[in-house]
Amino acid sequence: MKSKKQFFRKTAGTIVLGIMVMLFAACTKEPSKTEVIRLGDIPEEYLATLPYQNGDVIKMMHESNRQIINYHVSRGHFSSLDEPSGWYGSPVYDYQVYWITLKPDYPTFEMELFLSNEYMRYELEGLDASKTGYIVLANSDANVPFINTDATDYVMLDSLEVNGHTYYDVFKLDCDPDYTVTEGTIYAAICYYNYAKGFVGIEMSNGEKYWLCEE
Amino acid sequence: MKTKFLIIIALAFVTASCTKPTQSYYVQDSNRVWFADTANLKFTMRDDNGVSQSFSFADIDQYMSEQESYFMGIYVKDFEFEHVYQSGFSSFSTLNMSVSLTADHLEDEPEGTDDFRMDFGPAHYTMRIDGNKFYPRYCYEYDNDSEMEFMAEYLDKYNVYDVEYQGVMHLKLVDVAYPWMTNFPTEIYYAKHYGLIQCNLDDKLTLYRLPD
């Protein structure tokens, strides 16, 4: 009886000791390190293509009844980490994203603009990268080139007259409808955008139009 | 003797727990007509200023909830009751909506009515219904913790953009003067088999359903 007790005590003690050793080994093992490459800030010349400041109020006019819609601007930025590609030893890129949101005081769509320097990771990898921001509005989105030298693939109007004002170098951007769009869904089809003013006009898929309204 | 009695009680308990629900409650057929038919799930609304937006609803969904009842810790009966619901969103995400019916299972007053709820943007309307008879409870707004009174009436027909809808539910807040209201549905017209046909926001802006 006594030897059986001793046997069980020794066995239990051995098992507990083994578990403790394993746990200790697991906790002290050095985690594998992933290289993080910081891409830095977005160049100032690209940030200059963002015309909106926090607190701005932009007026857009709906063409049919000349209803004015006030859009309230907020902007900010954050750092983002690009997930590893899955290849062992792949670096992770730390890049910046600037965002601008225009919220209406009317039951209609918001507008958003995003700019990032993620393109730098492709340049570091020796790949071609287009330097574009993108806009999101009314169930669709479109790319906006950062600077004119990247704008050769885009339609640019020398000038556009809107509500008694003339705007120059206006991109006419074809918007891509998102996955929620089905037959009959109204979405933004064309967006008119320039670096000085931002959104100058929007043509919807059902023919309705919104135009910038400045005094 | 005492042991035998306890065993019998335990067996009865286990048997009762393993049986299927003894009673099922279903939403009345006369209330199911308040959901949009498959052919009417996508439509466009246009407001007083000519601004349009699309609406898209999902087909009706349905499930049964089970309820167990106990008396002094002893299982007495259980029952199941039906939920039917339908939800949709506006293309600009400004006015999302859902409508649900729950079968009467608690014998709430009035007798023979189902529980009707309509979530529309920030508004949450709740009432009991029995076909064309409505018994409003309250309209609730979560952000401002406000409970508001509303009226509900049945209209044989109602015309929107030259389309005559047969069988329309008309809901309207009794008091629309709340300072925090922004894009709040203060008045709603909701047709059998079609769903939303007209609504008024903040008692200022009206949206109308366009014909197909």
C-alpha cells in the first residue's frame, strides 16, 4: 500500500515537472521577428492635392430643384501595416493613409477621399505603381491621380463652368459601381474633380446632377 | 418510498424536457400581407426637391423561437412561436429599414393580435396588429432615449405618383417638435405587398415612391 502511494506520488510529480518544463520552454522561446519597413510620410506635393480642411462646409446644389446641400468636412490620417504576403521572411510595410469625409446635412450620400503612400512599397520592390488616391461616393468609387504628371490616362477638361464659376484642369472621372449595385440602383457615374476645389460636380446613373455652389 | 418518489419525479422531468414543443403559435395570415412581395423589393424614392435614392429589400425570412415554462422549478410546458421579418437599406445608407411580426404567445392585450415592429432610420415603431386593425404602443429613439406617442390608421387606398395602393398603413407621430430630430421619419405610409410608399422626415421633407 505504502509503495503504491509512493509510486503514484512519484509519477504525478514527474508529470507535473514535465509540464512545467514544457511551459517554461514555450514562454521563453524568442518570437519570430518580421521586418517592418517604414515608408515615411506622404510627400507634401501630393498632400497639396487635397483641398479640404477640417471644419470646412462645402455647398453642393442638386440641379433639379436647386436644393443646396451642405457637406461638413473632417479629415485625419493614420498609419497602416501591410500584412505579410505569406512568403517566409517577407517584410511588412508601415505606410500612411490620409482620409477626408464630407458628411451632408441632408438625407443623401457622403463623399470620401483617401490618399496613401502605399505605392512606395511597389517602387521598392521594383514594380510600377500608379500614384493615385481614390474617392468613394454613392455606391461607387474612382481613382484620382496625385499629380499631373501621372494624369495622362485620365480625361481632363481645360475648364468647366459651374454655377457662374469657371474651374480649370478638371478631371472627368468614370466611377466604378460597387458590389451592392444591381439593376435600378442609383449610383455616382461621373465625378468632376480638381486639385483646387475637390468635388466640382457629380452625375448620377439616373441623370441627376450635383454641382459645386460657391458665392 | 421516498427514493421511488424522487426517481419518478426525475423521470417525469427528463421526459418532459426531451419532448417537442406542445404548442406552436404562428403569425396570422391576415398580417403576413404587410411584407413586400418578391416582385416589389427594389424601388426608388424621390423627395420634394427631386433628390432620388434607391431602396433594396431582402425577401421575407422566418424562424421559430422556443420557450420553456416552469412551475416551482418543475417543467410544465413549452411552446414555440414564429418570427417573420424583412429588412432593407437605402442606397445611400441614410434610411435603413426592417419590419417584423412576432406571433402572439403571451396572450397580450388585445387578444388575437401579433406584435408588429418597424425600425426605420433612428425610429422604432411598435404596435399590435390584427389584419387592418392597429393598436399603437410607442415610437422609440435610442440615442436620445425618447418614447413618443403615435397614431396608426388603415386606409383602403392611397395614391402616390399616380399609383393607387390598396390597403395602406398610415403611421404618424402625435408630437413632431423634438429639437434633436434629424432625418427622423415622423410619418409613414406602408402598403400591403409593397412596403414603404411614402414617408416624411422631421415633418419637413417628404419622400415618394416612384412607379416601376
